[in-house]
Amino acid sequence: MIEILHPALLPPGLRDVLPPDAQIEADIIHRLSTILENHGFERVTPPLVEFETSLLGGNGAAMSPDTFRLMDPISQRMIGLRADMTLQVARIAASRLSKSPRPLRLSYSGDILRVSGSQLRQQRQFAQVGAELIGSSAPTADAEIIILAAEALLALGVSGLSVDLGMPVLVPVILRQLAVDETAAAAAREALDHKDAASIAALGGETARYLGHLMQAAGPADRCMAQLATLTLPDEATAEVERLRAVVDLVQAALPDLNLTIDPVENRGFEYHTGVSFSLFARGIRGELGRGGRYLAQIGETSEPATGFTVYMDTVIHAVPAPPARPRVFLPHGTERGAAAKCHEQGFASVFGLEPIADARHEAARLGCSHVFLDGAITDLI
């Protein structure tokens, strides 16, 4: 028996964005895009779908489980719907903008679609706004991206903002230099993901010592960096810590009041990142406002250093103070079109009556208007 679905029913994780949220989201995207433009980030617009081989090649393989795939009826090749825009922008930089001077600063916004939601983000389709700085491996590039992300959110009015820094390559570097086998490394990774100190201790030897100290170091940036300074790490791991220290110093100098924390062992969600990474949170808001970090912008055998960030509109909209509703004025049937322009100049949205009515004030109230245009003037309904 075929189940008859209600016409308004949508697949799990998808939703209609209604007034006023749709307008608020559009305004936030515009404000963020303007901030990025003011800092020299030029806008690009990748396509909604790409060939599977390019969308999921290289670092894109990390997004494979989240990507919808279908057959393109024209090319007869498999294509994927983007589950993230960062790697699309990296592809653009490495191909169509390969001759542009570096470092390259690019920004973007658009919707993405994922196969499934997460515990903290159940929505499968949501809008992203982001920026990518491509072609520089300097710690100043990492710091610029973190500072820009924080300043942009603060400019929107986000309160209680915090940035949690991570080094997703630190643990793999240590495990590799300690010659830990794959089975033990996988067990260590799972234990770290669950912050399971007992399982880490059970690994024994240098592995348990290093990873135990790293897990305990998580917390406020100053305290974490002080604890990391007491560790004698393998050379490659020491270089990663020193890079993190340089980034922390730059961010704290620019935003001394920013709540900055560090988790040296966090890796989840940063599978393709290759250096300092970060997540953005706001007090009282469930889930991340966004995340970013260092990665390789890659196409084929060509790659170059890059760092960037993405903010998620489905979360940000709950962290930003709601703007005052724009006042609406009702223009009764027969009002000259030129009256609308006068209303717009004064900050009103205009709503024209389509038929003659006896009580213009009543009709204005019914249509959600706060004012009515009568006798050539805008009049408050109250």
C-alpha cells in the first residue's frame, strides 16, 4: 500500500526557512560577505554539483561519507552534491586561478547538502559563509584567518564568543615518531576522541606518557601552552607546538579579550587539516558557529598551503541578536506608485492594496503592517 505523504512533509534534516528567519539569514550573509570583502577577500561561486572524481579527489575523500551521488544524464558520469565548499574553493584556486598572485584571498557563500546530520547539527542542508587564504604557510596567515573569523562574528553582535584551537596532526606525528603500529594507533585515537584517560594509560610506555600529558593540557590557551612547554616532544611535534605558540601570540595581541582555548588532541571533523585548526563557539548556543584551519589546496598532483574558515548559518542565526523588524506601510488600492518610493526612503516596506476596501486601517493590521498611507502621509496605526 502506497503511503500518501502530506504535501508539506520534507525529508529528515531538511526544512523550509520562513519569515523572519529567511530575511535575517540573508542579512547576516550580506554583512559577513561585506566584512570579508573589506579585508580583501574576493568572492567566488562554485557550482552546486561537480564530477565525483574532482569533488572527492585528494582531501575531498574525507567528505565522501557525507556526499550525495547521482548519475549525470548528459555526461553519463557520476556527480556529487557538495557537502562542503572549502575544497571547491581550493580547486578553483589550484586550477582556474592558478596564475593569480599569492597569497590568494577568496570568499564564498551558499548552501550545502549532506547525507546525514550529526548529534549537534541535525540539519542536512544549511548555508555556509567562508574565506580561504591560499598560498602562504606563514603563521601570520593562520592568525589572520582566526582573527578575521572572530572579528566578523563579534561585528554581528555574537556574545560570549570563544575559539578552541587544535593541532590535528600532532598526535599522528607523535605516534609515527614513536613507531606505534596501526592497531595501537587506532586504539589511541579512539581513546583520545572519548577523552578516556584509563585507556590511554593502558597503552603504556612513552605513548601513554606523551598522550596523557597532551590530553591533560587541554584548557585555556595560556595554561595549555605552559604545560606543553614542559614536555620534551619529538622534533617534528615540537615544531608543531612552536607554530601554535606563534599563532596564539598573534591572536592574543590582536584580540586580548577573546576567550581562547586549546585541545591538543582533538581531531574529529578535521580529518583533512594539516596544521593549526579551530572551532568557534558562543556561550549558550548549542553546536559550533563555525570551524577552520590549515589544509592543502590540492588538484591532481599540485598542492599548495592554505588556511580558511567556514561559519554555519543554522547556528549563527541563533547567536546573533534579532534585528528590529522593518516597519511596513499599507498603501490602499489606487495609491500612486510613486508613493512607495517615498516610503522606502523613510525605511518602510510598502504593501499595495489590490482591491478597494472600506477600512484601510483594518486591512493594514490584517496584513501585518504597522502604518497606513492616507491623505499623502504615512500614519501610525496606533
